[in-house]
Amino acid sequence: MKSPKEGKMKADRILGNIEQWKVAFERALTAKNPEGLKSLLTEVSYFRDHGALTWDLRQFHGRDAVVATLLAVVDEIKPHSFKVSAKWPAPQISGAGEEALIEAFFDFETAHGRAEAYVHCKLDPTSQIGIRAYAIFTRLEGLKDVVLPEGHPRDQGYTPNFSGELWRENRDTARQFINHDPEVLIVGAGQAGMIPAAYLNQMGVSTLLVDRNERVGDNWYKRYGQLNLHNPVEMNGFPFLPFPKHYPEYLPKDLIGDWLDTYAQYLDLNIWTSTSFKGAQYDEAAQCWTATLQMKDGSERVMRPRHIILATGGIGGKPNVPSLKGLESFKGKVVHSTQYNKAADYGAKKAIVVGCGASGHDISVDLYRAGVAVTMLQRDPIVVNHIDTANLAYIDYINPALPTELVDFRYGINMISPMREAGSRKYHQFAKARDAELLKGLEAAGMRLNDGFEGMGWFDLFLRFGGGYYLNKCTSEIIVEGGIKVEQIANVDTFASAGAQRIDGSVLEADLVVLATGYQNRQVEVAEWFGNDVAERVGKIAVLDTDGEWANVWGQTGQQGLWFNGGGINQVRSYSERLTLLIKADLSGHIPKGFRRPPKNSSEKAVCDSARSVG
């Protein structure tokens, strides 16, 4: 065991290595010295940027690609004044031998912004410094022309429009946008709309949220009754307003709806409910949208925001309704999972649930507990893990000694695609062994299981496809015990009036069919609201792109002024700050043309892409 003196000496050596690396890195970057930069990186090295150096969300894999990108952006971005961060933990080493990693956090500045870097270094005796960087994650933290509030506003906290105007009157007037339009229009007032709105408010950006629902929170209230979050409360906090300590580990959907209503009031968000977004056209010359909103009374309001954020769904917006042979002849009730609330609404005695994802399992157990005979029709193999096993993938979030903001930052570097994939494969093998007894029972009950895409388990499926897995809280045990049946849809020839007719001619009887078949890609909504040309410029949304980022979410898109937010609450919280900083940077004119993301259907390239193809 090391003495305190030995521990301090080791910490001092690590800090010395990091300080030397930092000085050499900034010197090589400023001098645009490719060989100098290469000498500071391992041969297999990675770079992920969230707005700091590329004005976008990008990844670059391999030393040559990393160096080429850094050299391509340095003249315009002007990164400088690197220093070891005093905000985050001091440089430290973990692991031993070839597995040893040194982590270090840096602050730095750019031409227009304040930024941070999180770096993983490896010990290397062949380096003059003794270390080389293996992975670098940079992110934009602020803009030099934006001063965020640090304390309570003085006096009343608002400027009256007329003598004697009360605070409530002032808020009501601001919310109506009577004589002006918002700079940013956000479509959807769930967590993916409210969190960026809260950040934009802090930056002084005029923002309006619209939602077709009658009440704030209806996007949760109206979902099926059994719905709870499948990850712990500690990782689902909102910025600026923490959850009360008595909130349960797995938040029920109605509590989330209540929280959204509370959040909107406490953060002074401007929200119009019962308001439908009908579509928008972009004016290239004026660089703004002409957006049409349908109000509750049927009248229309035309607005001209500079930016639109679509926050209408986590992964998909419109229900995916598959074409099932003969379903039109079924005499019972057919509903999509988005329409389902609780078993008592249908009075069914026998039900078929098509789909074995999270919604399919949750709805099946709700029907089962109501005394309904339930059979799940499985379309494709899935990954299943106990929820406790799944939570081990992000155990740092439930460590009270680690601030959520720190875990979010560290999480960002581990989402570099090759690193994430290697970690996912390793974790999935662990999870599969840990849950072996459950998986054996499910297969015996007729459920087909697999290892996900290329053996990477459930989390990769979430990122890649938005489904194809189930994190078990109780339903799997009921399936194993035979309370809920599982059959394969491949054994169904057609649906008939009384249910699903199997290939052998027998009929699986039902008076209710629930389609737990997920959602269409949000590109479908883009085509409906903005036209096919914009949809083609943007491409698919919330799927892994060639970099390994979630396509078109949180960063730029191929259509200027159009942005997307979504995903789990933890993702929305973590990424919305970068999303809103990019919007504010664009409003301020900081993003050069060469740093704009080109349309998906064009041959144009951004500066960093051109550099990578050369490098």
C-alpha cells in the first residue's frame, strides 16, 4: 500500500506529464505542425467534438483523420489558452499495465467560445513526454458574447410594459407574442422541447413552444398506464430544477407529466397548448421560416422564426402500423400501442399483442393482470436483460459521490463509436452470463433471443434501431411461468375474423389485437411538414450515422435552421445545452459557411470532411 507521500509524488508526476502534453499540443496546433500532433497521439486514436471545434457533433477515427481535422479547423476556430481544469477532477490514472489510462480535463478558448476537453492518455515510454492521447472529447461550454445570469434579477425581475403592470400580466403578455415572433419555435412541449427552451431562456433567446395536446404533460398522461421509465431517477434529472428526494427509482409516466407542468411554470417557459404545427417553408434570403400554426379555435397564426426545433418524439413520431395479412377481416378491436391506455378500456377476454419490445411487454402484463388471456406474437429475435443488470451499464449515475454533470461529461468520450462498440460487446457478454437462467427460461417458453447487432446487446440496439430489446422488471417471469404465451408470427398464415390463423389451420382466438410495433422514422414527419426536398436534405433521424453519432439529433442538419431533439431524458439533458449553444452561435453569425452541414443528398462537404478525405 502506497504512503500518502508516495501517492502525492505519483499525482505530481501525472500532472507534470499532462502539463507537458497540453503545452506541446497547443504549440503543435497553433503552428499547424502535423508531425508534432501525431507524436502526441497513439496510432489508434479518436476525436469527438460537440460544437467546440467543428460547430457540429462529429467523430473522427484514426490518427490521420484526427490530425487532418484539427489542422483544417484551427485557422477559423483559433483554439488557445489551454489549461488544466480546476472545475473537474485533477488528472488521475486508473488501471494497470496496457489497460492503464490517464484522464485529464482541460479548459480552453476559441475565437467565439469557451470550451472544455476531456482526454484519455496512455503511458508510452517511447514518447518524450511519457504519454500519448488515445481519445479526445471536446465540447462548447459557452459563447463569449453571451453572459448567463449568475444571480437573481434585481428589483421585480421584469420590465413593465406600462405603469403598474403586475408580474402575471407581464408574463401573459410575453407568452402571447402579440407584436413579434420568437427567434426559435419548438414543436413539442415534452422534455425534449422544454429543456432546450430553458437553456435558450437563460441565453436571452426569444422562444415559443407549441403542442397539439390540451395540457402540458399530456404526451405522458395519455400513454399506457403501466409505463414507467426503465432507468433510474438519478440519471433523468432536468437542468436548473432537481427532482425532490422522495421521487421513486423508476418514474411513473403520470409523475413525469406532473413534473413537466411544474418545470414549465418554474422556468417561465412560453407554451401554447392545443396548437398544431401545420408546416413551414424556409426563406434562404431572409434566413427564416414561415411557419403556420393552427390555434384551438381553428384560426391560423403565421410566424417567422429563425430556427425550428422538432421535439415531437424520442426516436420516432408517427406510429408504425405494419401490413398484416387478413387483419382487416378481424372482427375484434385493433389498436396501436400509442392508443392503448389500460385493459379495462376494451373489455377483452383474449388478446394478441404483436411485438415483443418494451411496449409489447408492458401492455401484455397489464392485460394479464386484468385477467385477459394474452399471447405475444414475436416478429424478430430480441435481447432481454433484467433491469438491474441493464442499470450496471451506467452505474456511475447512481453513485451519490459523482455529480451528474461529471458523469455526463465522462459518458461523452465513451460514446466514441469504436470505444462504445468494444465496451458494448464486453458488457453484453457479462449481462448474458448474469441473466443466463432467465434467458434459458424465456427460450423454453418460445421466445427467440439474440445478441443484438454484431453482439453488442441492448444499448446498441437502442441507438441503432430504437428497439429490439426488453429490460425486464416482471413480465419475463410471467412468460417463463406460462402466464403470458409467446408465439412466432412466422407461424401465422393470416388474420381471420376470430383471431390469427396459424399455418396448420388452427386459430389463435382473440377479441383484441394490440400493435406494439413502434414508430416510423421522423423523416416521415419532415416530409409532411416541410416537403420532400427538405426531408431528402436532412435524411434519416435518430439512427447511427457513419461517424457513430445519432443522425441529425442535437447538432446541425442538412437544412439550415432546422434542428431535432429527442432520446431518453438523460440524453436530452446532456445534449440540449450544446444544441442551444449552436443555435445561439448561428443567431450571432458565428458559424462560417464551410462549417455548415451540407445537405444529405448533395456532394458538398464541410471543412472537416474535406480534410478527412485528404488526410
